[in-house]
Amino acid sequence: MIDLTEQVFHKLGPKYTEPRPIQTQLLRQLTEDRPKLAMVEAPCGIGKSALGIAYGEL
């Protein structure tokens, strides 16, 4: 799953070529639970928008 996660983040542009550890952790948790609607509560500046786009791509 990590390889797929990195591929998805790489498609988001040069700023997101490599997911941050917290993004990888949250995305792993989301893909295990597979909710249709998810609300992520996380600190500012971790890239929640990119995380949402990546989850949509998966």
C-alpha cells in the first residue's frame, strides 16, 4: 500500500512528491476503514487537502 500511496502523492505535483509520515499514517488508517465519508481532525499544515485528494484517488 505504501507504493500506491507514494504514486498517488507523486501525481499531486512537485510539492507532494513524497508523503509526510503523518499523511501516510492517516491514509493507511483511512484505507483500512474504507469510510464513504471521513472527517479528519489533524493539526494545521500537515497537508489535509492533499490527503483528501490522495484518498479520493485510491
